[in-house]
Amino acid sequence: MEQRTNAGYVITSSITVGQKEIVLGEKKGVSTPSPYVTWSCVNGDSYNHGHYFASELSAKKDFCDRTMSEIEFLEQFKKKREPER
């Protein structure tokens, strides 16, 4: 499997929820105040809404939070589309 990168960050984890993918990236070997990032990604190459972090733990928490937010959004969307009984 080919390693994906964006803006110098290596994508280390990803979860697809519906049509959206949440990714976690790490910038290795470079001194930076924010070596970790999470993005929302569409079509495997359109990264947006980056959240940048100094600690890996904070980035992983945000990765999980963003994933859960997307799941909850889709659950609510599905409920609204279901016919009432």
C-alpha cells in the first residue's frame, strides 16, 4: 500500500464515515511546533479543516472526536430521513 502524504505530513491513520474520511498525519524528521494534524478528507486527496497539535495524544483524541462527530451527524441525518411511524 502506498504511503499517503499531504503538506509534508505522512497519513498514519484514517477512518471513513459515509463519504468523508478523517485522517491523522505526522510530520517526521522536521522540527515544527505542530508535528501532528487531523484533517477531513474527500475523494482521498482533498484535505481540509486541519487541526494542528504539538502532542500525539491530543491529535489522537481529536481524530477520535472528529470521527464520532461525523458518525453522530450521519445518525441524525438518517433519523430525519426515515418516515414516521
